Amino acid sequence: MQPNPIVGVALHGIGAFSSASCYTPQTQTKLWSWEVYWIMTASFAWLILPIAGAFLTIPNYLDVVAACPKDAIFRTLGLGIVYGVGGVTFGLGIRYIGFSLNYAIAIGISAGLGTLLPLIWHPNNGFVWLIVDKFSNVPGRVVLAGILISLGGIALCGLAGVLREHSGGDSPSQYSFKIGVPLAVAAGILSAVFNFSLLAGEPLEKAAVAAGASELLKMNAIYPFSNGGTFITNFIWCVFLIQRNGTGSQLFRLPEKRVSTLGFYYLMAALSGAFWYCQFFFYGMGHANMGTRYGFTSWALHMAMLILFSNLYGWLFREWEGVGTRPRRVLHLGMAVIVVATLIITYGNYLGESVTAGG
């Protein structure tokens, strides 16, 4: 297929919006403990939907798996397990510092590590040292400038969150900067591992295309293992919490509530899982359109757009209500910088594809 970076960025935008939306249904399940909500959301996001998506979009999927080197499958699964820890800390971080600041810190770290480190080390190939090669010409320098600018924009959004915390805005009483920030930092480092899990699954993509899968949908072959590893970690943690807190009965009934209310809760968990899964369903199609030379920018684009949409949700949930003008101005500046960075990265990819096609 012929890559189209503009289409790729649009698809990444849809995926990022879906990701930023995935935690919003949680606000409608307040009678569920966190662990009950999380285990049901994880079941949809990281087990049921990835498996269903693979079998629906990859021809002869079991044969594809059988044709893929087993060491690559185990690496994909193992890195997904590591990322799963990040998923847990990310979800907890929202409780303590809200949507916008949690996203800014975690996604900022993930954007930097997940975009640049694979140019140094690849999970299947070891040390590759591609940084000089990727950024040695004009398109590469444009792309690098866009990545660095996007990180700056993410940092500004994070600073706005810090200023909001210190200004004593209308934040929920459970917010705690000392607890939430370490959780967000851990989530950012471990979230970057998910990109390595996707890279480790590249042999699954190749086997899928060989079996007749579309270039646009080939990444769906990876998700049962990358997401499956994530599910394992979250499932173990949630079962531990359910047993410790004695909350397992919430899976079957809610105090003084009708069965229909419990059904609504399951619907909200399924919706959260669908939002999370759809982010990478569209991420795969966006990545396929970014081209081969600068396709690694997909992670930076996805992360930067997450910040934009998560801050929109921050406004929707009134996390900035009662905050002074300075935090809001810094936030607006950060969001504007991210938009500019996205345009620069897109232009760099366009130049890179033009050079590749012409050479």
C-alpha cells in the first residue's frame, strides 16, 4: 500500500480520542470497587476484543500464529505483562491527580522513551543504533524537531497540572500529589514498554500479510499476545484485591440496587474496554500510513494527541474549575504547542515518504 501520513495522523487522532475516552465510563460505576471495575474492563480491553478482532480481520489466524517464531510470540507476551503493571498504576494515578495531570506525566514519559529508545534497541534485533541514520537528512531533522517540540508541549501541560494543584482549584478531595505523581511516573516508564511489545510482534504482522491480511489491519495479529500479557498482570492484581477486600460479591449484586443497575455497570465496563481496544485498532491503521522510514513517530503522535483529548476531558469533568488564569494559560499554550508539533511531524513524514518514493 502507498503510505499517506496525513491519513495516518487522522487515524492516530481517532485512536487517541478513543484512548482518552476509555476511563470516562468509570465515573458511572461508583458502587463498584476499583478492582471489580478494572477486572471487567481489562477482560474486554485486553482479552475478549483483541482475540475477536484478530479472528475477524486476520485470515486463518491460528495458522498465522503457528507460522510465527515462538520466541517472538513469547517476547510480545512478556513485554505485555510488564506493560500491564503500567496499566494498573495508570488507572490508580487518575484517582489521585485527575485525568489531565496523570496523562501529562505518564504520557510525556512514555512518548519520549517509547519513540526514541526503539531507535537504539529493538526487542527482536538487540542494539540497532538507528538514531543517526533516521535524523541525518532534512526530513529526519524536521521529524526530530517535531518530536522534541511535542515533548515540550506535553511538559507544559504537566506544568499546568502542577500549577492547578498548587492553586487550590476545585479538585476532588481524594487528590494527592505525593501519591499520584510517583504512580504516573511509573505508569509512563512501563507504558513505553507496550511499544516494544508491538515491535516484538512484527513477525506476527509479516505472517498475517503472507496469509492474506490487509496491510492496514495486520497489527491486529499482535494484540492477542501484547494485550493478553497485559491482561495477565491486571487479572492477578485484581483477583488479589478482590480477595483481600472481599468485594467479589459486587460481580453478582449491588447493595439495594436492581439487577438492571448491575447490567448497566457491565455495559460501562465493556464500553471502557472497547474504547481502549479501539485506540490501537486505529493506531495500527495509522501506523501503516506513516511509512517505513519514519513510522516510528506513530508512538509520539499517539501520545501527544492523548494529551490533547485528555485535557478536553479534564475541562469536561471540571478539573480546572476555580483555578487561576496562569495554570489555564500554560495549559492552553501546551496544547497549542502539541498541535504545532503534530503538524511538524506530519510534514516530516510527508517529506520522508517523498524522498523515499523519489529515490
